[in-house]
Amino acid sequence: MQRQGLRTWLFLAPAGAWFLCMLVLPLIVVFVFAFGERGAAGGYVPAFTFENFANLGARWTAFQNTMVLAPVGTLACLLIAYPLAYFLALRASSRWRTLLLILVIVPFWTSILIRSYAWIYLLGGQGIPSLLNALGLGNPRLINTPFAVLIGIVYGYLPLMVFPIYVALERLDKRLLEASSDLGSPPWRSFLQVTLPLSMPGVATGCMLVFILLMGEFLIPAMLGGGKVFFIGNALVDLFLQSRNWPFGAAVAVALVVVMLVTVAAYLRFTRRWAGGRDDVSLM
Amino acid sequence: MQFVVYTLNGVFSTLNYKSRHILRVMESNLKSATEAKATPIAELRDASKHYGAVVAAQGLNLSIRPGEFLSFLGPSGCGKTTALRMLAGFEAPTSGEILLDGQRVNDVPPHQRPVNMVFQHYALFPHLTVAQNIAYGLRQRRPRPAAAEIARAVDQALETVRLPGFGPRRIWEMSGGQQQRVALARAIVNQPKILLLDEPMAALDKKLRRDMQIELQTLQRSLGITFILVTHDQEEALSMSDRICIMRGGRIVQVGSPRDLYDRPASRYVADFVGKSNFFPGQVATSSGEGTVLAAAGGHRIAGTAPVEIAAGRTASASLRPEQIALHRKADGLPVTVVNRIFLGEHTEYLVRHADLGEFLVLVSRQAEAAEGGFDPGDSAHASWADGAALILADD
């Protein structure tokens, strides 16, 4: 018993040390910094003030953009991913399924930076707008708009949404659909009453993955938003690396963590309800 | 007339239980009156199902009588499940016809057929409670019955399967046997014309299975619904069914009452599948129905009845049930050596060896054993049977 306990701790030690040094300690540092003051040449000077939190309003636009585009982007991903995952899990023949699944992942093999550059060209003046112009459909400005950021988000995060939903649908016992049909339910009602509720854990997991990552996103808004569509991530980069206002940056970071914690708590509550009090399905 | 009552039944099925009960009584009264010329409640007409080159079912012809308990019996892959799934509507026949109540239903989807199924692994909805599972079928009806009526019907169904008060439970809180009852309740609450049961007891342990078999049989009698059971368990089929349809390789081999199949199997396959039997291979010497004689190994001639005529000269087998053979000490019949003995309570099963005919089983009753004295492995004895008691069956 004693030896086994010791062995367990030995195996857990690397992960524990990693989390302690890379997650817990930095979080404490950020938390302490958030109450400090900016030095004359930037950086951090110890102090205890709530001024940084009082100033959060100065970065309201970044918060607003993030809090709007993260949920909207998550929803857009969900609406596109669900039918795709449904097709892959329940309709595609097993031969095609593997190929199509690989096609969903393939973009991940290329750096997001390169893929975003591609979108800059596609959405820029020489890309889709000029094509629309040639067709006589006007010359809309796409790049550096929230819409461009949204497209980048959906493009980049779709696989993260497709896979959990695919897994949930793939694991769905097909005999339940037969049972539903046998009990007098036409196919579309079987979808609403059986398929959809039983795929909710997958939907929740996909939404959570995409949403949390979107809240911290900075590359896509920086490249496709061109400094006009600012996320909290961009604000953080700016505060820490450009204006070197570490205490204010730390306060923004703490606010971001709080928002995420609230979201995750809400997620766990909802999934628990869907699972009817059962714990083993809450996180896939 | 039957049809009229069923239609009425459909119309009134949302009414309270009392009136349904009256209808059921009317129905059962009618049943006896119409039994003689009853139209089949379900029919397979030359129904075949092919998956590419694979033949799952070939030319099935079967009439199912209203109110009967019919079993499809056979090993896995014999086509019994395919037959059931064609009746439920999950599979469309490649050729031939499926009829329910005299109506061709080949193209009618499962949700529009007046049959319900108890699935092999129950297929209960894990996201719904027991009561919601049972209410599922009633809630699909249009117009949807009032909530109070559904609740009453669900309670009644729970009562029927002896699970009163289990409505609010979650499916995973129920044991295997209880889930089986929920699956049964979920099907019968809809008052189907036919209840299809796909190996419903395969997942239960032996004791529970026996209890459930008795309960199912009682339920079938009290509800008067036609039950069609798929099973690979011959004991289950023999004990529960009015008629058994034995299948092999996608074809129907023989249909008959359990007694018919046991006493008059049409082939060695059936005799082997229904109950235990000894088979002595040989060639038909004289072929004339009841007076058929088989020339077995070592020149032994075994006389018996051939349910299906076999031409002289053909190879065949003489089938003798272990209980048809007697074992005694006096020198009468075949000299045998006792190889093994299994005590079965009321009977003892002996495995004996004869120099020419090889090993075979003899079932000795406790009484007979008391008269003869027991035999031990290694003992010499004599085995005999009534002349002409054997069945001469074609090898297939």
C-alpha cells in the first residue's frame, strides 16, 4: 500500500512539477502584478492598488470584440460542423469516412500563420472583392473587418468542433434510431428526440474547446483584423510587449481568466443536467 | 370482422384502460369464432433478402395466425433475424411480399407499421427515464394523447411487467432483467397487432431467463397479442411457442408445433436441433413410409418410419431419442459397454458403446434404474428399443 502510493506520486511528479512551475506560479505572479504599479521605464513596481482594475474600461473595445466574436464564432463553427459531423458519422460509407476525416484535419498540418496569410490575400483587394467586382456585384471591403476575423475563426477552429460531435454521433447506438422508428417516430422527429439530445455532450465539448481557445485568440484578429478588430489577446500583447504596462496587462489577464472560469462553470452545470446527474459523460 | 375490431382498437387505443379491456375481451371472443377461417395476421410470400451476393433469406413462405406465439429457431446466420426485421420494416425484401393484416407493406416504413419490437439489447433511450421510455410510442401518435392518459397507460404497463413505481428511475439504474421488462412495457403499451421479440432473453442469466419465459408466455395469453420470437435456444422455443419455424441457411426447413417437430422431424437437421437424438448412418434398404428399413454399420437393420419418403439405396440416418432406448442386464438387444454416466435427477443419462454402431446416449428413468440396478462405466449391458420406433431421416 505504502509502496504503491509512493510509486503513484513518482509518476505524477513530472506533470505536477510542470503545472506548478508553468501554471500555478505564473498565475500567482500575474495576480500579484495586477495590484502593482508601472515603473517609470515600464515593468512592475510593487504596490497595492485597484487602479489597474478600475482602468479596465480603457480596453473595453477589446473585451467587447472578444465577447461578441468568440460566441458568434463558436456558434458559426457549430452550425457548419454539426451537419458535417452528422454526415461523416451516420451517412458516409466507411470507405469515404476515413478519407473525409483526414481532409478535415489536413489544414492542421500547415502553420496557422501561413494559412492566415493565404486568407489575407483571399480577402484582400486582389482576392474575392476583385472577383465580385468583375462579376459586377460591387467591391466590398472584407479584409480588416469583423467578418474577415469571423471567417478566419471558422476556418481555423472548425476541426475542433467537428471531432467531438463526430465522436458523439459515431458512438450513438444506431439501434436507438430503429427503436424510435419502431415506436412510430418519423425520421426527423427521431433526430430531434434521440440523435440531438444524445449528441449534446459532444456539442458541449466542441463549443467549450472552441470558445476557450477563441477567448485567448490573438493571431487571427491581428492578421485578418488588421489592428481594427482587437481581441483581449491583442490587448495583452500590446500592454506587455509594446507599452510595457505589466500591472495593467496583468489586470486584463486576470479579468480574462475570471470570464473563462464563469463560462466553464456554466458549461459543467449544463452538461451535468443533460447527462441527468451522471458524471461520466460530462467531458466526452 | 377481425379487421374491424383491430381498426376500432386503433381508434380507441387512446381511451382509458377499461374500454380497451372490453375490446380485448370482445376480440378474444371473436377469435374463437373466427379461428377456423382466420386470415393470417402476417404473411411472408416468397420473401427473399439479398445483400449483394450474400443471401440472408431465400423464398420464405409463412402465414402467422392471429394470437399465436410463433418462434423462428435456428443457429446464427440462418436468416431468422432477417425475417423478423422484414416484418418490422427495417429491411425491405429484395423480392417477394410482406403482408400485415392482408395488406402488402413492403414499402411501409417501420414507424407506420402496427407492430412493435423488443430489441436484443433492449435499445432503451439512455437520456430518458423509465416512464419516458415507455411513453415514447404513445407520444408519437397524432393527435398526441393527453398527458394524463399517457401517464395512466404507462403506469398500467409498469404494473403489467411488475415494475410499479419504477417510472422516475434512470435506465442505467435498472438491472438487466428490469431493463428487459422496461423494453417489454415500452412495446406492449402501444397495443401492437404483433409483438416482435429479437432474442430478448439472450443477455439474461439462466434462472432469470426461465422466469421471464414463463412471464412472457402468461403475458401473451392475457394480452392476446401475436408474439413472434427469434431465438437460437431450442429449449426456449420448445417451451414457449405454439408453433416453431426452423430455419437454416436463409430457408425455412420445417414449421410445426413443438410436439410435431419433436416427434416428426422432417430431416436429420431438425431432429438434431430439437431435443437430443442419436443418429445411426446407413443406407435405405426398404423404402415404404412407415415400414422403412435402414441398413446400418455391421449389417444391423433398423426399422422405422420415414416422415419424408427416401428412395431405397440412398444414404440416410436412423434417429432414436435417448429416452426411446432401454438399458438392461438380460441378453436382449445390442451388447454395449457403458462409457459414461451423468446423473440428471429424475433421469440418468448413459453414454454407451456398441462395437458396430459406435457411441450413443440412453436416458434411463429412476424407476427403470431401480428395477435394473445402476450401471457403472465399464459395465456390460444390453440396449434395445421397440422395433420400428426409429425415424429414418434424410441427411441434409
